[in-house]
Amino acid sequence: MARGLSIDALNAAAFWAGVTAFVWYAFGTVPLHIAVSEQLRLSVAQTSSWIFVVWASGAVASIALSLRCRQPIPITWTIPGLIYLGTLADRFTFAEIVGANLVAGVLLAVLGLAGVGGRIMRWLPLPIIMGMFGGSILGYVTRMVAATVEDAAVAGTTVACFVIGRLVANPRVPPVGLAVLGGGIAVALVGTTGAAPVEWAPPALVLPGMSFAPAAILAVSLPMVVLAMGLGNVQGLGFLIAQKYPVPVDTVSTVVGISSIVNAFLGGHAATVARTGVAILAAPDAGPAAGRYWAVVVSALLTLVLALAATPVASLLAVLPKTYVFALAGVAILSSLQDALAKAFGAEMPFGALVAFVVAATPFAVLGVTSAFWAIVAGLLASFLVERAQLRAFWTRES
């Protein structure tokens, strides 16, 4: 699984993919984290502690797994899980939520050690996973188009630089790197950056109170396990498997559980394999497959800086225009979307893959669980009804 570490595998495409993933992490997800913290009415110290632990534990886990396996395996935290926690602000105390998050982490670790993660991946057909994955990330691409229409100067320049990079087709001129630089220059020239002051303060480490309420465990722990393992891991690891990586699914699932336990002790929530991170860091635009793990290392090292600088990062949120961030994330994900669609509709079970794609592309939640999970359920049901022979053949082959 692991061969000697090769610095020669580090290349410009992997470096820029890592920078792009970090930009998305910092400006695409931190605002959501802060918003949910406000919903839960947390103090500045509690919010700082939460941000620090989930980013730091994810960065350490990402570096360890990626270097050990020489595969791009980014670990972050579950965004749907964070959104779900925000909906529980009026139902449970923060101590009850923290206790339930700890239970979720223990369950994730136990399931990983028991090999459940590997069995889930063997049971789910790749076309349906890729259909769900494509539908889940489609919003990033459509948002890129909307940002380009809204802000042709910045977002349009970012997209144009990416297209130029694709036309040049030179490994030394990675399209995403050209988009980062070109869009950044456009931001500076147009003058759309904010004027908010950047303040420094070290992260707070707060040991929160914990309360293990049965109602909170049922309402928080079980959905967190579903969102982290049954949704996040399936999407991220499914994409890696589609890229022909020999992913150690059970090992990754166990690490996700351990990271979730660490997160809980400082007020954080469940970890997961990063869906958007995988789409950027493991895509063809991240360079040769053998060196894409360096993209994860680059993004994780930058993420450690983010963890140590929660306050200045929060103050930077008002500096970069959202249209730039949206355009950058969209171009970085384009090749992943193309690959997902090819694997979803170019093989067996295209109807199930189509249903999974459409459901995942539709934003909704049932019982607090987002559409990506229900996309898998709907895709399997569609294949069972219409493509039963292909589905049966897949399960027989994998058993």
C-alpha cells in the first residue's frame, strides 16, 4: 500500500490543486461554520475551539493517510452534518450535542474496525455512486456559471484563464493554477476586495461540558453516522475508487471515526472524507495520478494554518469576492464532473445512475438527511425495478 515517499511526485498541477482546495475550504465552508455557531449561540471561545479542532484533526489525518497510502485522501468534516446541527439549536443544549457527537465518533470508529465501510462500498454499484456524486457537485458548476454572468470581470476572467490553460495543455501551466492567478489579478485590478481589518488572535481550546441524553443520541448520533459514513465516505471514496486507486476503505473509515472522537472533545462534530476536496484534489487536473497525494498534503498544510488562525481567517471572509471563490471552485470541479458522468452513464445501470443524479442535484432534506443519501436509495430502487438483471449480476459478482 505504501512505497517510499517521493518528493519527485510533487508537481505544479498538484500544488495548485492543493491551493485551490484550501481556498474553497477557507472561503466556501468557514462562513457556514460561523453561521451555525451563531445559530447554536456559542461564545467566541467555543466557536474558535470548534473551528480549530475540526480543521487541525482533518489536516493531520489527511497528511497521515495520503503519505502512508500515496493516495489523495482528504479528511475534513461533514458539511450536511453541520447544517443539520444548526437545525437542532432550539431542541438540545450544546452539552447534549457534544455528547451525541462523541457517541457518533465512537460508532464510526467501531464500524470502521468492523469492516462495515468496505462492505458498504462493495454493495453499492459504482454507476449509482457516480450518478449521485455528479448530481451532488453539479451545484458548484452551475454556481460558477451564475457567478460568471454576475461578475464577468472577475469570475469571467477566472474561467477564461482556466480555458486558456486547457487549450495550452502544458503540464507546466496547470489550468487551475492559471485560474487562481488570473482571477486574483482581476480581483486586484477591479478593486472588489473588502476593506475589513484583519485581526489576529490565537485559537481557543475549550473543553465543553458533555451530557448524554437519549433523545439527543437518537436525533444527532445516528444521523451523523449516516451523513459521515453512509454519505460522505461513499461519495469521496467512491470517486477515488473510480479513479482506480486501491483505497483502504476500512482504514479510512476507522480514521474518520477517531478524528470524530478527537473533534468532540473540543466541541467539534463528525469528520468525513471530503467530497468537494476529493473532487478537486483527486481529479485529472491535479496532475498525474501517482502524485495527486501531494495536492492533499499541500492543502492540509495550509489548512493547519487556517486552524491556528481562526480569527484572521474569519476577518478575511469579507475580503475576497464570492464570485471569485465560486468560479474557482467550479473550474476545479469540472473535470471531476465530466469523469463522474462518464462513469455513471457509460456503463451498466444507466437508469439508476440517472435517477441518482437527478435526486442528488435537487436540494432537499427528509428526516434531516440531505438529498445525496436519498439519491442512493432512489437509484438502487430504480435499478431494482428497471435494471434488475444488471443489479443482481453486480451483487453476485461482488459477493
